Amino acid sequence: VTGNSPARSVVPTAGGSHFYSAVLGSGILYSALGASTSTQVSTNVSNARSYTIFNNKLYCANNASAVPYFSPLPTNTGTSPKGTITLPGISNVNQVALFDTDGDGEPNLIYAANDGTGPADAGLFKFALESGSWAAKGSIKITGTTDGLKSITGKVSGKNILLYAATWGNLSTSVPSQLLAITDENAATSSISNTTELSVLATAANNTLFRSVSFTPGTTPETTLPVKLTSFQAKFDQHQVNLSWETSLELNNSHFEVLRSTDGVQFSKIGQVSGKGNSTQKNKYTF
């Protein structure tokens, strides 16, 4: 792919045979995996930061409050957007995560990673579809950053939505770039705020920044369930190793798998311990 800058993001179609790439000033580029050329399917979106595919529609975060979408997925030159979602109160949407909580096949919740024109509006913003319009449902401001959130993705877990977000940080003031996990409980009816449960999964090294976050290719979001592990210990006792661990939160947790390795590379399953399903209490386990 070619354009005025390196590709900012890419999203594959189902099966991974084709992908859409966002390159500044080049519109929407559609490519076959391994091909030497790309098709510019649309010039309407020229400043795209990222793309999201939801129910055979392509949504384009365009560093603005408006998020144009294409339906069905565009493959031919000169395709125009099917419509536009306008998110009130923000102006620099870098990426969106969409969810359908009422089962009608259309998104009714949107979480937007906003670059922000400054620290005041840099952060994560939530919107719900109400009577045909998108209504603001709170925000989580990211203090001390230069450009707020760069990336957002997530998954449904029962009535909750678990989100992952990458913050930009601020190198000049030594505010680190971070990877966050955010749990929006009872997502269909709740609002988010700076009191919403949030944890830091990783902090970037000095003079480096996180740019984006996504789920591992070849898996679906449902393969990872939210369990908050507060401790894990292993102690050698004569001819065996005794394992013990503790959780403070479990959502739809069926079980733990115990894996063992002799070289730290190849692991094999040696046991299984049942989980508590859904729990906000402290639970202790042994193996």
C-alpha cells in the first residue's frame, strides 16, 4: 500500500483473504492478501485513523465526530458511504468499538477512543442509541496525556463489557503510555466515569508509546474471560509442586487449566480446577 504516510491501521475481512488499510490521504484501500496492488474503494474518507468491521459493515474513525460507514463491505472503486454516525461532544475519534446488546444485528453501544484537542477531552467516551439518536453515556478522562486514547477494543461478558485501551502518554512530561483494562458493568443501562473499574495491564518503557491494541488473530474475543488474579504461588514439597492462587473477581469463569513445561517454551495440560462462575468475593484455589 502506498500513500502520504505509513499505514495507520488495517482490518481483515472474515477468513483473512482481504483487508482494508488506512493510509493518510489515500482514502480506503482494499487489498488481497499477498497482492502487489490495492483498490482505492473510496476517497470520501481521507483522514482515517482506524477501521472496524461489524455485521458486514465497515466503520471508519476519521479523526472527527462523524464516523462514516459502508454497507455492504466496499470492494469497488468509487463506493460512497451508506451513512454516518455522529457522536456528540467529541471531535477527534481515533477508533470505535461497537456492540449489539439487544440482538437486532445493529450496534446500540459505541465506545470511542478520542485523541482529544487537549487533555480536557482526551479519553474514552460511551454512547448509546436512544430513539434513533446517539446519546452520551459518560467518559473516562485520561489525565496528563497529550492525545488521549489511540486504540480501543473489547468483548461482551454476560451483561458486562470488558474493554482494552491504549493511551498515548506524554513523553515531554514523563507521563507513560499504558495498556488499560476497563470493565463496564451492566453495560446496556450504565454510564461510565472515572470511578469505573480500571486497571493497568502494561506500561510502556521509557521513550516509547503504545499505538494500538487488538485481539490475537485466529481467535474470537470470547476465548478470553475476565478473571482478576490477585496472587499465584508455587512451592516445592519433596516430590511435588503445590500451587495456590487467589482471585477477587470472576465473570463466567468455567475453570482453570494447569499447564507445565520443562523448557519454558512448550507447555502441556496436566490438570483442571473448576472456577466459581460469577463471583466478586475472594476465592482460593490449590492444585
